Amino acid sequence: MNNQEAINHATGRSQYLDDIPVLKNTLYGVIFGSPSARGKIAGLDLSAALAITGVQRIFTQSDIPGKNDIGGIISDETLFAGDEVHYRGQPVALVVADSEHAARKAVKLIKIGINEQEPVTDPRLAKEKGHLLIPSRTFRMGDISAAWNECDYIVEGRADCGAQEHLYLETQGAYSYPVDNGSIRIHSSTQSPTLVQRIAARVLSLPMNRVEVDVARLGGAFGGKEDQATFVAVMAALSSLLLQRPVKITLSRGDDMRMTGKRHPYSADFRIGLTKDYRIKAYSAVLYQNGGAAADLSPAIMERTLFHSTNAYFIPNSEVTVHSCRTNLPPNTAFRGFGAPQGMFVIEAAIAKAAEELNVPARMIQKANFLKDNDLFQYGQVALDVNIGKCYMELDREFKIEQIENEIAEFNRSNSIYRKGMALMPVCFGISFTNTTMNHARALVHIYQDGSIGISTGAVEMGQGVNAKLAKVAAGAFSVDQGRIKIESTNTTRVANTSPTAASTGADLNGNALLIACNKLIERLKGAAAISLGCSTEEITLHEEKVFRNGAPTDMTWEKLIREAFLMRIALTENGHYATPEIFFDKSKEKGHPFAYHVYGTAVVTVVLDCLRGIYRIEKVLIVHDFGNNLNPDIDRGQMEGGVLQGIGWMTMEEVLFDNEGKMLSDSLSTYKVPDIYFAPEILEFRALKTEGPGLALLKSKAIGEPPFMYGIGAYFALHNAIRSFNPSWKPDYQAPLTPERVLMSLYDKK
Ligand code: LUZ
Ligand code: MOS
């Protein structure tokens, strides 16, 4: 596999946060989290904990030199609880001790008195009580009230989808130590080094130049480390600054699952209106986003829900509202898809329900409403290079959708206990941070005297393979062997003011910045070669480690060129800055052109259901996906397979459960089940749609991180159809996840 790091990962040589050799005198921090979900703190007794041998200090809000405020978008979140607690597990104190063992022992002895109030965990109830994180937002197009009168059918219903635990292999962690001049260096397992730097500076009352954040790589993130790596990093920074000693914090799996937010559950009411020929004339929905106790990234996630609330369909009249509801759960956060999967689930539920009432396959409605070139998105962007229809046609040509349907119908006629189901899942996903100002990146390139190359960008490697893509881009630009290239850690002193590695934009933004830096260097190197060879710059090209003149190789190798350029005192370092052109968004009108381009694809998912036990297998996932001009097919394949399986997990077996007191019930891997290799689809095949690829993607290679996740939604509706085949009197409730328990109840539900 063309991933330089793969061997080191597989053999355990890659250094993750917990592998960094610790300095002498390192201390270990363990967080004490609130035992109740809502109330006023009446007393905090640290005496027994402080008496444990090895405990150095216990930090609380009163130790903070700057602001007790870690809110990224909105200032509504504390590092340590103030007078109140808002969710179970909310950090109240940090015990720092000579060993993690001692710190854990001490945490258990902290006594807290809380005057408890009744927690709210249901977003609809929160809305009723007026507990909103931010003002609600609505996207509109056309004339919805007039449109209902033109519909032949109107179908209403409710849809609910659940949370999802990120379950990155590496839990949240940070290692911080004091360096010269009152500064600190933080190694953080974060997707957002600059965010950690900015918030640490705020909490510690330091200027940002005194806070250095370094990230070598993450053991998975999936959005869970876009915002929620910060509190751990800032706690390590705070304690290391105040104690002037190195401090390391690594959350245990249980603490990580209990303290950190998840994918947002959503509850929604929808209304969909169709004409006789299955055209969707009107769609309205109200979605209740369960935000948890603080805003975190919920405002941005809400926005992406709105952007994707009509998925890959053109609906001339629509009105979609999202309420971001404050509840007494850990602040829910970014997770692959970032609110889009939830918005898409709701419209797919609406289509499924309409299909059931009209007694046609949902596919007929889906394909009658695919976006076409020059259609308007709900948010005002003109749809260009739309190929959702092409993906569908290619899928049908390759895999014969009707034949699959017929085989399933035949299977279901001839089986009493086993039933199969199929669903089509189209996806349209916009690429760019929805917040326009975040769409920029920088790259710093050093060519060393020996011809080796060091590259720093703002991109964080989290297993998604961005380093391999960057290396390929630079090697291609310079036309040198990839072995010459080293991708450095992501470090705020080398590349500053970075956006998170998120929104599937890591390769696009950082790769384009890298290309800009490389091209500047190449121009200078060509100038040096021209001087050396006594010709004009236009005659020079670089090709496979050699200087070419007028298309013919010279005896000047890459190494010789670099040596000569160095002796000529030419700068061998360059910085590239890239900001996505063309995009904008006007929030006052909720219209604009927020996305550089869209990723399209269509999947067919089939399942086999055991109707005696309610258990199921994912039989086939067949996809036609638009990769554009695919830069690294191996890495994109990994993202495709991982994304699909993660999406299927969200829709089927992964169930995050809290009780009414806000206590997490699924806080371990014995109670929270994720797909494993045995649950993976027996057949997962995908084809690349042949397209040129958009100019604003990195070398026309479309972003891959998030879009495949949403194919997993097909698994829900495939199961749904299998259940309906067994139990025609079932009244579906469009509740996800469809766990085996819920499937079993549905199979024998006789409402
Ligand atoms: N993060 C973010 C994201 O801050 N803005 C986004 O638009 C986004 N989209 C997807 C995933 N993470
Ligand atoms: Mo993300 S959900 O951090 O792209």
C-alpha cells in the first residue's frame, strides 16, 4: 500500500501520544467528573484525596489564571465547573500525582455535594422549556404554503436517529511541559492544534506565541478530536505551567466514553408532498438537535444539517428548521458527516414513508427527484457538474438494480424465516467548511542541502492518509522520489493559524497550499538551473530527479541542482497560502455559494434478516462513487470501506443509552457494540464514476473523508424493507438505530 506510514503503524513503531518518552519528573493527571447531571455544587471536599501518597495538587476553577472558558464558537463552556454542573462527567477537578495509579485512587476519594435538579435529556422537552444553545435557523426555497395545494399526496411523520460514540482507538490525551521563557509545549491528540493553542492561551492568560502545540499523529479521531481534545490539552497545560513540571493526561476508555460528547441525536417531524408522477413538490421538516450541555460545535453542525436536509434531490419548495437544544448530556460534537447524516436520514425517512403509503419502491421516488445541472440548492448555490443521475445509471448498468429487487422478492416468497431487504442510498455532500472564513491553509517546505525535503502543513494525520497524499503531491510537483520527502509533525510554530483537519478538506486545503509553495520553489530552481546550464529558464523542466533542457535530460541531477542552488545563495524554503476561491455565504439571507464542489454517489444495500431472532447480516453494499481524478486509490478505498461500515454501525447496532438521570448506560465495549469484521458487508464493491474532477479539489481529486459514511443509511432502509416483508402490519416509527432488539420487536409488532 502506498502509505509510507503503514509499516510503522502495523509494527507498532509509530509514535502516538502515549508513546512519547516521558521527561524526568513527569506527573499524571486524572479528571474528577460530576456524579450528577444537573445541580448546584454545595461543597467540594478534597482532603482525603490530597492525603493519598504521591498526590501533588488538585486543580479546580479557582486555580485558573485566565478565563475559565473553553468555548470555541460560543463562550458557554468552562474548563472546570463553576457553581453548577450541567452533565454527568463534567470536569470539576484535576488530580495531579506522581503516578496515574495514585491520581486515580485520589479521584475516588473526592467528595462533592450537589443540590440536584431534574436533568433534561430529551431535546423536544428542552425546546419546550426554552433551553436552546443558539437561536433556531430555517432554510427556505420556493413557496411552501402554496406548494402543498399542488400536491397529490402529502405524507407526514416523525424520524429519530441516535448518537454515536467515536471510539477512536487512541483516547483523548495530552502531554504538556514548561519550556523557556514562561512558555509551554503541548503534545495533543487534537485535530485542531490552533484551537488548543488559542484556548490554552485564553485559560492560562498567555499570548499565543507562548503556547506551542505539536501533533505527530492521532490514533483515529472521526471528528471527536475537533473540539473535545481541547479540554484535556488545556488541563495538562494549566497544571504543567502552574507546577512547572511535565504533566500527562490520557483518558481511560471509560472516562472518555462518559465525559466526551458524541454524534448528535436528532428528533424530527417531516411533511412531504408529491405529485402523481412522484415528483417531490414540497418538503418541510423541523429537527430537534440534541446538543448536550454546551454549544461546542453544535452551531456549525446545525448548519450542515440544513445544507444537506434535501440530500441529492431537487425540491422546488422547502422549509427546514433546526432547533439546537440544550440538554444535560455531555456536549455533543463533530462526527464524520457533521450533521449531514442526520438531515439526510430524515428526508430518506420521509421518502420511505411516502413510498409505503403509495405502495411503490422508494427508489422510484428517489430517482424521480435527483438533482440536475443548474438546479438550485435550497441555500442558493447553483448545482453544477451534478452526477447523481450518472452514478445511479452506472450503478444500474453495473449491478442491475431491478434484478436485485426481483431476486429479493423471489427469496422472500420462498422463505418463511429469512427475509431480505434492499435500499438505494444516494449521497450529495458539499465540500468546504460551511463557515467560509475557515477555508484556508498553509504549507512550509524546506529543501535541505542534500536534496531531502521536509514539509509542514496544518493537516493532522489521523489515519486518513493525508500525509501520504501530501507526500505524493510534493513528489509529483518536484518530480522526485517520494523517499526524499518527510512530512513533519503538525506544529503551531511552523504553520500558524490553522483550521482544524476536518470537513473532509484536509487534503484539498493543505495540499493546494503545498502545491503553491512547491511551485514557487520550482520556479527558483529552474532559474538556478538555467544559470548553471547557461540557458533560459523556459527551456528547463524537472523530470524524474533530473534537470531537462528543451525536453532532453542533462547531467544535472536533483541533488546537484539543489547543491548549486544552495551555493548560489537561493532560498530553499518556501511558504504557500491557499484560500478557497469563489465561496461565500450570507447568513442574514441563508443564501450563498458555500461549497467549492459536491461529492456524489449512489449505493445499493441489501440485508438478510433472521426473523426468528431479529439478527441480521449486511449482504451487499454496491456503490458508484465520484472520486474525481482519484489521487490515491488505496487510501480512498480505506476511507470508503471504513466510512460505509461506520455509517452502517450508526444506523444498526451502535446504541448510545442514557437513563433519565443523564447517566450513560453504554459506557464500555460490552454494552456498546460496533461493527467488527464479521459484521462487515459480505460484498462491498464500488466503482469510480469516470469524471474529470473539479478544479477546486486537490489535483481534481475529490474529498473522500466523510461522504461514504452516508451510504450506511441504506442499511437502515434495507432492514426496514425486510421487516415489512415479514410483518406487513408493522407501523414503522423511523427510529434509528435498528438494533436487533428493535428489529425483533418490529417483526412481531401487531398494532
Ligand atoms: N467542521 C467544521 C466540520 O468546523 N465545519 C464544517 O463545516 C465541518 N464539516 C464537516 C466536518 N467537520
Ligand atoms: Mo470532522 S466531523 O472533524 O470532519
